[in-house]
Amino acid sequence: MSLALACVAAAVLLPAASAGGATPQVPLLTDIRVGRQASFDRVVLDLDGRRPEFFIRSVDQLFYDGSGLPVVIDGNHFLQVTSTPAAAHDDSGNPSYHGPHQFTTPSLANVQAVAITGDFEGHLTVGLGMRDDSWHRVLVLDNPTRVVIDVGHN
């Protein structure tokens, strides 16, 4: 049984309220970047704000959060990554991310496509379409805040 078939959830500790007692803002998506490394593909979600928790799972099909409609993107295998709290829009509903919500990744070896599949009530969900079922991991990095998704070439 492949690691990618297992549902993996990982939580990252959230910082406490700031010194003034205010709760830090919901992290806002500002960019999505992709890159090919020697043995894996990397998808990076750039966030403006505190560290979110994240949950990753392999799924047979991607669906848009809320509507439940299927997401049609290239790939034979799919990963769903949800970051919370996180959003692609500010409190006024203005988008914080101005790039495409779905795009192909021809420069990558395994990841074929990326799609934002949900941005609702502090949950930001991104789906990846992959050629092959392979190992994967998610990291949250600081300064600036980034959710990093690595997918093996197989």
C-alpha cells in the first residue's frame, strides 16, 4: 500500500494572541508557485499572516468545497490540501490572490495541474493532479509564511 493512499493529517501549532490581546489575522493567499527539484515537484502557497494548520489526503476525485461539483483537472491521482485558518480573500471579500485558480504545470515531472477548490469560512483548499501515485509531504515555513507541498517523481 502506497503512502499516498493513506490519509495524512498534520497540525502545526498556532501562535497565541498578540501582546495587545488581538487575534492575529487569517493568513491570506498571495501567490502559488511551482518548481521542479531533482527527485520531487514542489508547490508553494505564499501566505501573508500566521501559520495555518494543514490537512492532506489522497482522493479519487477533487470536488469544489461548498457546491460539491467535480473539479476537472489533468491527473490520474489527486491530492487535496486544506489549510486552516487561511483564505484567498480579505474580510471585505476582495481577493488576496490574483493568479489563476486552476492551471497546468508542464514544467513539473509528476504534478500536472493545481486548482483552488475551496475558499470558505477560513478553509483554503488546493487540489493537485498527478501523473503517478507517489510519496508526498507538506511543510509550513516562516518568514514569510508558506505552505509547501512536495510530491515525489516516483
